[in-house]
Amino acid sequence: MSRVIPMLLGVAGLAAANVLAGRMITGPLDDLTAEHRLNADLRGLGGPRVHRSAAAVSRSSDTSRAIALGLALTGVLAARGGGRAAAGVPGLAMALASGTHVLSSSLVGRERPGLERLGTVQPTSSFPSGHVGAMTALAVVLGGMAGSHPRPARVLVRCGLAGYLGALGWSRLYNGQHYASDVIAGYVNGAVCGRLAQRALRLP
């Protein structure tokens, strides 16, 4: 119980920060109109191949795929005998990130970009990005687990994870599914939720 309360307080504080930031963006900051141009400019630079690449990267973070990946990692860790705590971290991290997104987005209610959306159309608010948040949380956990490997492998894994997250953020902007501030908030949420999950289950 002593580890659950700090985790829940952390998620509540994170969600409150999201709501405050989202309300500022949609209110006094006039929806950050410069972000609207960024989405259109990115789309204007692409062609058919870029369209396909953006769609593929974005689909890799779809809810069904993210859940399947989290469950698969949990199963692998459990089979390796690392203990229930280690096996539960990926799923917990993604659950915290998803919970933060659902709570925050329902209270912010930011409209999605006016640009034609490519790929899966989400019914939720644009701020913050739930896809980016969940995958960032998972990446933080995987990056932490890579710490037990030799340095070359550790660096390779972490660089690969960072590269994927960068590509995912770009794809969400390119496809017209999010604004830049939505993606940045998703990165922050995922990083915090990943650390909260690690601390709650006492994983280094």
C-alpha cells in the first residue's frame, strides 16, 4: 500500500498538470495557431512513400497493438523468472499513461487538427497524445531493463527506442492526428509514468 499511494498521487498530479497546460493552450494561448501551420507544412513535404511510412509508424502504436506488445513483454518477463514485479512493470507503465491520457483529454477537449487525418481516427481529445504517452512509457521501461546489458547493447537499444519515439511523434503530426504540443505532452506523460511504474514495483 505504501508504494501505491505515491504512484496514484503522482498520476493525479500529472493529470492535473496536463489539464492546466491544455486549458492554457485552448484558452489564453489561443490554441497555439503556429502549430496548425506546422502540420500543414509537414504534409506538404511528403509524397506517396512518406505517406505510407507515416501510416505504418503511426499504426504501430494503435491501441490493440500496444496492448498486445505489453502483454507479450509481460509474458516473456514472467517466463524468464524475473519475478512478478519485473513482469508487471510494462503493463503498469502503459496503464498509467493511458489513464492519464483518458482523464486529461476528457477535461481538456481540444479539437484535432483541421488537416485531413490519415490512418485511424480517434474519438478522444487531441491533447495530450495517448499513443505517444503509452509507447514512451513502454520505452522508458525497456530502456531501464537494458541497463543490465553490456554498454554496446545498452546504447543500441536506447538509441533505437529514442529513434522510434521520434518517428512516432513525427508520424502523428504528419497524419494530422495531433499538434506538436500534444506530442510533447505525450512524451512527458510517458516518461513520468514509466518511472512511476518502475518505482512502484521497485525496479531499478
